[in-house]
Amino acid sequence: MSMVDGSRRSCLAVPGSSAKMIDKARGLEVDQFFLDLEDAVAPLAKAEARERIVGALNEGGWDGKIRSVRVNALDTEWTYRDVVTVVEGAGAELDSIILPKVSAADHVRWLDLTLTQIERAMGLRLGGIGIEPQIEDARGLVDIDAIATASPRVRSLIYGPADFMASINMRSLVVGHQPPGYDVGDAYHYTLMRILTAARAAGVQAIDGPYLQIKDVDGLRAVGGRSAALGFDGKWVLHPAQVEAVNELFSPRQEDYDHAENILDAYEWHTSAAGGARGAAMLGDEMIDEASRKMALVIAGKGRAAGMTRNNPWQPPES
């Protein structure tokens, strides 16, 4: 089981072959970025993109963002060279590797063993580089519990919606929108909930994939709002125009954050000797207990990770 290593409300996809886009990514208010060697890079440009990514990581200037690289899938000839070149060249400046199209736990174990060898050879901290498997087909979803626990390096599970939709023959060409003819419920609910449940059971984050209609911010809010409401930790963004909406969706509302922090303070006081050592108490018109505390910890944790500040802190009643 891995330790969650920072907020991932927004994760920006950056083509590893584009110096212009890499430079622009440095100034955006995202929690995580990944330099891509997979879908965003043409086969003939992959070798050059590896070197460009190594240079960009070593150059720095990422302002505390989680620094990731997405390598190619293990059914290609590029993956091992992606990992070796990037980690040998810039492993000390890398937080995680995103592994796409993970359909079995063996994919994660291969990457874990390979990273361990390179870390030893290069004198890097053992286990310091995380793994973020991307679930993009039916096989991956079926094996997701084993994938999530295949290595202590696993930091998150990422949904890859377009490839997943194709893998199950879904009758839709628009990622996130309900397929024609599906007029009851949400066609994506099972997939999202399955990924989320596996992530929580393994103690790692759950990240929603991208929304491809870049100019449709209202559509992004609707689709991203569903995964945020379920409890996902963040979502991929493909363009600067999507960043603000996604950061907002995956942060608590100010009033919810304030209330969660007040529940924690009030519960701590009421269960103390000074507060009467009560297991249940009233916060205004609301009864709070241990279950309330656990729910409040989730909201407060998200708010703290987003750097939020509480308004009007709760005060103990005067004795």
C-alpha cells in the first residue's frame, strides 16, 4: 500500500515533443503535469522526445508540481527505452511514471522491478519514483484490485475513457457523454465507481481521465462534476482553458470546507475532558459523532491540500 503524495486535482498532459508546450506548462496552476511519450508523440519523434523530456525535467522550474512522465504501453517496442532513458537521465527530478493501457498486475510489477534496478544503478532513492497505472480496457478493470496492489510504488489509478469506451464497443464518439439510446442513469457510473473503490481499498488516489471537447467548459463541468461528486481526487486537463474549472470542481466549496473544519474542532472538544467526554454532541442543529468526524476529515483534507483557509473558526462554548 502506497502513501498518497500530494494533491492531484488537475493533471496537465504535455506533449514531450513540444518545447513550446513544455515551457508554457511551467506557469500553469496545475497540481501535476505529465510529459507524454505515448499518444501525443508520433513514432518517429519518440527518441527525440525522450531527450527533450530529460532536459525539461533537469532544467526545473516546476514550482512544487508533481512531475510525471507517461511512457508507452507495454505492447509496444518503446517502453523499456522510455523508462531507461528518462530515469537514468532525470530520475532525481521525477515523481512518478504513468503507465498506460495496464491490463494486468504483471505490467506494474515489470515497471517496479525495472525502476528498482535503475535506482540502484544510478544511486537514486529506492522506491522514490511512483507508478500510476492507467486503466483503459475491460481486462484492466477486471484485474484492477491486483493492479492497485501490485507494488508499493502505486500512487493512483487513472481512468482512460476513450480507449476504455472502444474496448467495450460503446456506441459513442464523444468522451463522457451518454451514448445514444442510453436514457436511464449514467453509462459510466460502474466504471468510475469500480476504479474509485479499488483505489480507496489500496489507499491510493483515483484520477478521472480527460474531457476532449476543449472549448466546452460547461460540458467539462458536467462530466467532471460527476466524478468529483463520487469522490475522485482529480482529473486530467488538456488545455489551459480547462485548468480553473477542474481545480474548482475537485476542491471543496468554501462553506463545506469551513463546516468540515468546525466539525473536527467541535468533536475534538466535546470528546475531551473539558467538553464533557461525550461521544456525540450538537453543532448548532446538527448531531456530530465519530462517523461525522471521518466524513469531515475527507473534506478538510481536500481543502488543506488545495491550500484553503477557513473562515469563522468554531469556538468552544464559554463555561
